[in-house]
Amino acid sequence: MPRGRLAVALAATMAAGVISVGVSPAAPAAAETRTAVGSRPFAPRYSAALWGNLVQGGNALLAAAGGGTGGDTATAWIDVDQDPATVNSSQARLAIPPGATVAWAGLYWSGERGWTDPLGKLRCGAFTGQPPASPPTPPTAPPSSPAPAMPGEPTQVKVRVGDGGYAAVSAAAFDELPDPAGGAIFQGYADVTGLIQGHQRSLGPVTVADVALAPGLNCGGGWTLFLAYAYPGGPDQAVSPDPAHAPALRSVTVHDGLLDVPAGTTADIVLGGLRTPAKGDPDAHLGLVTYHRVGARVDTVTVNNSPAKEAASAAGCSSTVEGGGYGSPLGQLGPTAPPSCKGVGYDATETRLVPGAIGNSTANATVQIYAKQAPVVPGVVALSTRVHMQIDLAVTTALSPASATVGSAAQLTLAVRNESAADATGVAVTGRIPDGLSLTDAPPAYDTATGVWTVGRVAGRSTVTLVLRVRVDRPGSLVSTAEVTASDWPDADSVPGDNITGQDDTASAALTSVAAPETETPPVTAQAQAPTDPGFTLPFDIQPFALIGLALVALGLILLLAVIIRARSAA
């Protein structure tokens, strides 16, 4: 497939906007170079969840030069290091926030192996001119401009940090995509973490030199360095060790491959393993490295079918080099050398995607790259998003007293505790009042119709309590249940509202009620009528039959007395 002139575009874009730390760094690449020829599907190169972010920077290695004709652009190596031992070199500034450490550094370099066209000129891509009638005479360079000596193998480059000396770097992975017109596009990768860590306190400019790319007609190439930096977590891994520079836990990942995307077609690159927040801005940042034809509108980038920044056309003069901090407060870091509009085919920008390009509760995202008039070869995709904040809510419920009689008062207490350090918001608990209890008093936060207690915010490591006053209406075992049914943030060990018992976000309590005992009526007894003298009281109780007996005795005594009196009178 004709390629045309190679260009390198790096677009680091931000989406509108991850506590799970289940993502770990990918294993370091093997020391020996792994070479792949032809298209290679994208695969993860580095992945981690960290209190930090990504930084990227890079530069072109070819600049436009005179001598191009017929629509061709002549190119020449950029060489800024003033070192006679190197044939090409360019720089970029990168920085990490104070106190952070470099967790990973990955270097990518790319270019084209040129070919000699029928006119005897070194070029990249297809030859569109007329071949000569007779074989051309090999070109000879002017005495003052000796023919450039190509560096060694494209799997080898040199890297210098700051003002130090060069270190030889070998590719751990190398991909090459042959061009049917001649030559090939290549991309090398090396893990340079150890090299960068040795200078992380005073990083200085990074210089990459001696990349074996062709300085011919319509050729291009450059390099890109990705840094993942982090702050070591404290005793509580849920709390940022540096809120100013690392306000959120982030998931950073870098994927690489080499895909052949013909003009008029689209490549879908699926990035998995995302865990964006359930609510709020995922604050996603996308970095993209592609190789394409210079001078045409090269490609359109979308994420989940939402428009992203359209990759700029490298029209022979595009080299705005800025170290991209993926939204972190790093400040402007470049350009260094070459200055703007001197390098060929390299564009480093950073911009925000349209809101909603990467949504909430998202596990994966698809990056679509559409090749317009010219073929496109994607090489690297980097993604940085907030990791969803996990909280850990636990609920308890209690009925007191534990036993009560029907008609008596009782108390139902609901409590929700946030075991994590991060604040939980949007919390709701459903506390079910069983049949046999009736509410006598409820605060406004409790919906008596649904049983939902709108808790709202629960600060980290704190508890919120609700007290409901109830009346016991019937005897039996009365069981109340409670469950966390809503939260803005996922729970570390349960799912709100899943109705699964035995988890810490569910609880139950019981009250045993009994019927009130029946009251017995005491027997009624007659009391003796007391004399009218309020000061006199009988020392004992007299029953009715005794009164009759006393009356008869009294009557008999009266009759006896009358008989005695009459007898005396007769005598």
C-alpha cells in the first residue's frame, strides 16, 4: 500500500469527565528484542493504578530541507546535540511534580526505511514521477555535503537525560510494516525506567539520537517518551498522599501495536479494564501516536463514537513540542529543539474530548481512527482516567427493648457506618418496619410510605444514626430488616440494593411481644354499719345472722325483766 511521506502525530486528548487498586504494572519486557513483521493488534504495555498520572513528550527527527520537486518534500536529519558522534538528535522537556517518583518510563521511536526510486533518489512511500529512459547515474553529494552515514540498526538508539552522557538503548519490542512501494514503517519500544529514575530529581531535557530513519523525500519520524509518576501511599491507601498534585487515584495504561489502516477505512482499538466512577467526571485523557501521509488531512479520532480532536495535518512544518501532563499541574514544558515549524511530521498536542466521550461505570472504551485521503498506521494509545472511589458501608439495626407487651412503646435504631476514608455520598438505607409495629414518630429523612431513609453524605470513618419510635400492636416475633440501597460510589464488598443477606450492608433485629395479662375482679364483702358517733368504731365485723340473734336475745331479756317486775308487784 502506498504510504507517502511518513508523519508522526501525537495527540494527547482529555475526555469529559478509578477505591480499587486491582490493576498492577505490566511485567517488564524481556531484554531481547521481539520483532514482528506486518500488522500487530494492540496490547497492553503498561498498566497501573496510582496516586499520580502520565506525562508524555517527544520530538521530530527530520526537518524540511530544500531540493524537493513535483510535490515531493526533501528532508534532512535534525541534530541538536552538537555531538559529532551522532547523526541525528532532538530534545523534549519532561517534568514530574515535586515529591513524585517515576514508576515507569517507556520510550517509542519510529521512522521509515527508505528505498531508492527509479531516479536514484532516497524516498519514502510511492514514486509518482516518470522513470528515466535510461538507468540513472547514482547521485553524488557536493564535496561540502558528504552523503549521510546511516546509523546502525533501527532497533538501537541513544538516550541522554539532562547534561549527562548517552546511554545505548535496545528495543524490547520492534514492529515493522513493509510498504509495497518500498521500504517499511517501523516502531521500537524500550523500557527506560531505570535510566529516567536515576535523574528524576532534576530531569532536564531528554535527548534521543541515532534513530535509523531515512532522510529522503517525503520521509518522517520521531520519538515519544511516556512517564508514569506516583506518590507512595500512606498508612491509609484510600487517602491521597499529596492532594495538591495527586487529588485522585488514577488508572494509567499504555497500549501499543502497529495497524495498517487504508485510506477511507476505520480502525477500532478497544481498551479494556476501565473502572470509571459511577458519577462525576471520569477525567479521561487519551494519548495517541499515529503515522500518516504529510500534507493531507490525515485522520479523525473518536472515542466511543464521540468526536475527539482531529489529528493535525503535518504540512511539512509542524513541531510544537510540549510535554503533556494529562491534565496534571505541570505547566508548559516545551518546545526545546527544534523550534516550532522546523521539524517534519510531528505534532504534540493536548486537548479535551467532548463531554461524555468516556462515561460513568465504564469497563472499556473504543478508540476509532478514520483514515481520510491517506493511509494511517496507529502505533500507541495511552489512557489515564480517575479510578472509581470505592467506599465500604455497613449497616446495623436494633429494636429495644428486646421484649415488650402489646400496646407498649419501643424504639427502632438504624445506623450506617462508612468504613473507608473517602466520604460517601448519595447514601440511602431502607429500614423495613415489620407488621405488628406501627410508627408513632419519624424524622423527615425517613419516608414512612417506602421505608427509605435518605442519609445523603457519610463522612469517612464515621457513623450516621436514625431513631424511630414505634408501638407494639400484636404479640409474636417481630423482625425488622435494613439494607443500604443507594450510594454514589461502588461498595468494596457489596452491591447496594441487591437483597443479598449476610453482607455488611444488610442487618436485622427482632423484638418478642406478648399480650398484656388480664386483670381479676376482687370479691365484694358487706361491712357492718358503724354507729352514728363518728368517734366510735366496732372492733370486729358483724354478719347479718348475728344481728338477728342479738335482737332475739335482747327481746328475751326484756320479756324476762317484765315477768320479774310483775311478779314482785303481785307479791
